[in-house]
Amino acid sequence: MFVRRENFKQYIKLYPVVSILLALNIVIFILTGIPILGDQLFNLGIGFNLLISEGEYWRLISPMFLHASFMHLLFNMFSLYLFGPELERLTGKARFLTIYFLSGLVGNIVTYLIQDWNYMSVGASGAIYGILGAFGALVYYTKNLLPQLKQIILPIIVIGVVMTFLQANINVTAHIAGLVTGFIIGLIYFHPKRIAAWKKKKNKNKLKVL
């Protein structure tokens, strides 16, 4: 399920939303490395609670596309590359975007509400944890039907949460809030009745094409 065997062109064609998100994060990271311009771009987008309180509300979204270091970017983008495609395939483009952006947004909002006024953060981790949370919801509904998914996802979630509390300079609030948000949205999207409606709609579309 999470082993990627597609070549570059196939990956882009099959998972356009994940591909665009990967490209955006990588390009923005490269731009932030440009002298002067990079510093201005980074400072304009960083999640800074004081400036958010003064009305710069875009800082609740922009941190999702900024990363503090190459390793920070690499970890988040590798996770998106690995886990994003299957979720995009299962839910569709619009639903995947909803999970990704709402998880990241809620993570940043909760960070703003809980942390000090001088707290600053960047990274797509809240959105990434939202993807894991959505898979957690899928495990909840299919634990007896897809035992392999349970064996893969649950240890990853547990390790991710543990590492969140063990590592330094981690926005714990965004990680946990993103995970919970993804799980809640996943409970809605992966409800058996809703999945049955998806399949019914998909079959109707196939009949129209035929």
C-alpha cells in the first residue's frame, strides 16, 4: 500500500494533488535559500503568534509551506510522498485537500490559541499528521477487514507521537491537533455509508461513460 513503484510521470499523473504540494514546498524552500529575498519570504510567512494577533492571519496557513532546514523539509516531504498517494487515491482530490489543509490549519490555530505570544513555528507537520490521523480513522472502520493496514499505521502513529515529545524544537501542539483533526475528518469520510455512496456514484459515472 505504501510502497511506491511508479515512475516520475506515473506518480504525477496518478497523484496530482500530492505532486503539486511536494513541488510547492520544495520550490518555496529553494526560494527561502536565496540571499535577502529568502529571508524576507521566510519572515513574511513564519507562524508568529504576536503578528497573528495583530491581524496577519495568513500566518495560520503560510507556515505549512515553510521549513527550517533541509532535514525538516526532507522528513515532511518524504512522509507526504509515501503516505499521501494512497489517501488521495482513496478519498479523491478534493477530500484529500480538505484533510491536508484543515489539519495543518487547525494545528496552527490551536498553536496560536495555546502557545505564548512570542511563539514562532514553521512546517507542514500538522498536515502530515492529519494524513496519518485519517488513516487511523480508516483503521478504526476496517480493523478486521484490513489487518495489514492496522499493523502498519498504528505503530507509525505511536512512534510519531512519541518522537514528537522526545525531540527538541517540535511544535507538539500542531502535531497532535493535526493528528486529531485528520482522524475526525477521516471518521466522516470513511464512514461505511459514505463509502457506499461513493461507490454508487462511481458506478453511475461509469455507466454514463459506457
